[in-house]
Amino acid sequence: MASNKSSNQLVVPQAQQALNQMKIEAAQELGVQIPADGYYGNVSTRDAGSLGGYITKKLVQIAEQQLSGGSSNLR
């Protein structure tokens, strides 16, 4: 189980770069160190949960903005 390859498949593969950028920005805002090798097994559960929660919150905000016809450039 030491594989650093995610089994998650994107519905829109072209979104990979944007999602990676969002992950980096979230980590910087929260002060969480992203592993250089991509393996998150050594990241604390608290930090991983904070990142996931933050990213989910941002994605929901973007979706709400798009559904209401507004801009999706939230920061």
C-alpha cells in the first residue's frame, strides 16, 4: 500500500492541473508541507483532513458561484 499513485479517476482529466494548483495554494494558506515525492503517508491526519476540507469548501464555493451565474475566481 506504499504506492503514491492515486486510484481516483477524474471525470474531466483536463482539470488535473487546476486541481494540483488548488492543492498547492491550499497547503500554502494552511501552512501544510506538501511532500515532494507525492506520497502523503507521512502527512498527519490532521493536516490531510485540513487540506481536504479546505479544497472541498473552495470547490463548493466555485460551484455555487457558477450555478448562480457569478464569477468563479474566489480567493
